[in-house]
Amino acid sequence: MEILREIRPVRDLVGGWKREDKSVALVPTMGYLHEGHASLIKKARADNDKVVVSVFLNPAQFGPGEDLATYPRDWDRDAALCESLGADAVFSPEPAVMYPPSFEAEVSVPALSRVLCGASRPVHFKGVCLVVTKLLNIVSPRRAYFGLKDAQQFFILRRLARDLDLDVELVPCPIVREPDGLALSSRNSYLSPVERTAALALSQGLFAARRLVADGETGAREILEAVVRTIAAEPLARLDYAQAVETATLRPVARLEGECLVAAAMWMGRTRLIDNFIHPLE
């Protein structure tokens, strides 16, 4: 497995693969990899000839007062996991490689980025769009893989790829959960044992809403009430939002018709957690 820190070696390596008519996949990550990331790498490995995993803690997607300085890191574990899963290369640049001192460019999808998580994290998705655009330009993959725990991110990037005519297939991958239902997240490591138990209010609320949908309920108010009621019953939890939106525009819906996202975020102490499901149910 190649470990690359600079842009030109990535382009040279991928260029050689493409001259051999190999299909190339990109799995973008911020490191501190878990089984959710592993599922993306496995899917990319199954679908493509070559797999590049990026491990880059992107400063551009953290706002003032957010957890950039404390975000968990474990490079040795990340590299070992990538190699064990058959990744062909890991691209792990320093911030100065991606954003040299003269850097000024911006990339954004404004309307989709102001809602849901974007309402409380106003710079986040601009930073996501910027770094993913750069990674796609550097690696030029045929396919790129994203986990649907960050569903808003995926739908923003889908719009970005469409609007900019990016020659890449964005592949959404299912949420991976702990046995008790909590969606895997690098930020779960912040939770104390008591908070870890209490954090189940988020997934349990969405599971309750999902059961209503499976039973035929389509009214957004009724569906979201199940989420809000479950989170409100947990004294340690503080709701950020619970919304039902259409995936193309992320605008709220009154009824679940067509492709819709039911998403929620909550605070558990100083840790913000997100979860969701997509209608129609699979």
C-alpha cells in the first residue's frame, strides 16, 4: 500500500493505473477510522480495480469554537486498517499541502447548506464542498464513496457534482450501527459511559419514526413527533433539530412523498450527534 503526502505523487500513481485501464475509487475520510469507514472501503474494493483512501482532517469545515483541536486522531491505526482492507493507496496530506498560504478559492451549494446541520454549523458544508472538490480533482476517481450517516453532506455533494458536471459517480452507503443501534461516529469517542447510554435516545427516536413509516404513516408532523418525544424523555439530551425534507432541495415536507430524508441532531453534553433515515424505506 502506498502512503502519499503530496499531490503530484497521487496524480502520477492514478495516471499509471488509468493508462492500464483500471477503475479508481476514492474514499474520503477525516481519519480515526471505524467500521463505518471500513464498510466504504470494502464497497469500493468490491466495485473497483484500485482504491485510494484520503485521511485528512479538513480544517476548512470546522467553525470557530468547534472541535478541530480535539478531534480524535490515530494515524497508525488508520493506516493499518486501510492496508488490511486492501486499499492501494492512502493520501494523507498536511493542511498546507491542500491550503497553501495564497489559497483563496471557495466552493459552495448555498441553499442546501443553510438548513438542517448547516443552520448551526454555517461554515461546515462550504468546507466540505471545497475539500471534496479538491480531492476529486487530485484523484480523478471513477467513483467516490460516502456514508449516509452524513446524508445532508451526500445530497449537497450530489448537487455539486451535477451543477459542476463532475465526471464521477457518487456512491451512497448505508449507515453502520453499534449492536444497540447507535450510529457509528468518530465523535462517539467523546461520550462518557453515562452519555453513551443516553445517546441511544437519538437512534431510538428515529427507529420509532421509521416504524410509523413502515406502518403506512406519511404525515411529517406525526413522524417527527415520535423523534422529538423520545429525545425529550432523555434528561441528558438536548434536541438541535428534527426535520423531514425532500432530498433534492432539503426543503421541509408536510408528507413523505418521493425521496425524503428524516433527520435529527441532538447534543449529548458537549457532543453533537446526528442520525437519519431515507424514505422510501429499503
